[in-house]
Amino acid sequence: MTILNDKVTLNTAPAVIDEIGSAWVVHNPRFGPEGTHFHTYGLLTPYFRGLTEGKLRATRCINPGCPVGNGNGDLWLPPRADCPDCHQPMVWQEIDNPRGYVYAFTHVARGGTGLEIDCPYYQIDVKIEGVGTILKSYLVDRQPIKIGDRVRARFHTGADATHTCLDLYWELDA
């Protein structure tokens, strides 16, 4: 892929997906067809499906007996199938119009073998309002950034969807 308008692009094709029940199984041919790795998203499939639909979904513990959340736990991104504090199933919640700020970042000037993002780019940790965890992702803008810069979520959807975590990316929020 090429760099247009000084934005980061991906060097990856959409992953092949099998759907078994409600779970996605991803074919990841890292080393040719004979080296394909099969990975199930299992109970986290709603997160990855949401990305391909332009939706950011998080999980929350609603167990009133939870020693930490007491039935009103924080939103988790990346999501968890079960609460790490009480081990009960989490529930899904969509985050409308996800925005946040750069909590931390790394400028990646040269990537390693198999990197699917054109370098240089910023790997960023995003703090999203209303979410109790920090989400790691990447920024498509290549201009210099600083901690605290506001960002908004964007998604690779439709034919552009990779069916991976790369379907979520961030751009600077003016």
C-alpha cells in the first residue's frame, strides 16, 4: 500500500473467517498456507464483529456480589469475557462516538518482520472517557503528537475490514 495524505496505511489482506456457532475462527496465514495459524475469538467475537461494523464494544461486570464493581463495574477495553475480580460473565456495552486522549505513545520508525502497518507510525495508548482501562492501538496521523492530544476512533469496515484488532484505529480530533 502507499502513503496518501501523510496517513498510515495497512499492508494486510482481510483475514478469512469461519463462524462456528457465534464464535469467529480466524485463519492467519503468516507463513503461507501450510503455516496458517487458526485462532478463535470465542466469547470476544462481539468485539471484533463490532469493529467491522464501525462500533466499539466494551464489557462491564454487573454482578452485585463483585468485590470491586459491586454490580456497576468499569468498562473494559480490550474486553474481558469474565470479570477478573469475581469471575462472573461480563455484559457488552457499545461506546457511542468513542473519543479519548493519548495517554502514552511510541514512535515506530522501523518495524519488524510481519509488521502490517506502514512505518513510521505512532503506537498509542488511549484513555477513553468512561472506560476504566487503557487501550493500545495506532494513530493514522503522522504529524508530531504529544501526551494529552485528543483522538477519535475510526474503523476499517466492509471490504476494508481485516477482521483483526487493526480494524480499530485513531485519528487526531480537531
